[in-house]
Amino acid sequence: MAHQLKFDPTSPEGAEIVALYNNIRENIQDEEGGWNGADTVDALCTWFDRLGVDVSTSGEPIRTP
């Protein structure tokens, strides 16, 4: 099945999404196509941290203008 992206992979934000996805596919996905939950959460937390999102806080959600 071909990807039908709903974002621009050439934008800075889109490139980050692609990098996260490719990291999971290359480093977490097993032979059957499964994604280990704990490893996926770790990858997502690292990704958020790289984007400046502090996932360790229990504070306010991020608001959009």
C-alpha cells in the first residue's frame, strides 16, 4: 500500500515526522511488522524532546494559537 501523506514531507515539520517514522521502522519494527510498545514510547519521547516538548511535566497541554 502506498503512503497517502496528509503533510508535506519536505517541510521542516514533515521531515521530523518522516524521521520519526523511519527511525521506528529501521530500529524498532520486528520481522512481522510489529512495533514494541516500550521502545516506541522511548522513541516518541526522544523525538518530542528534540522538538522542545517536555514530556516529563504534568502541566498544561500545548495550545495552538
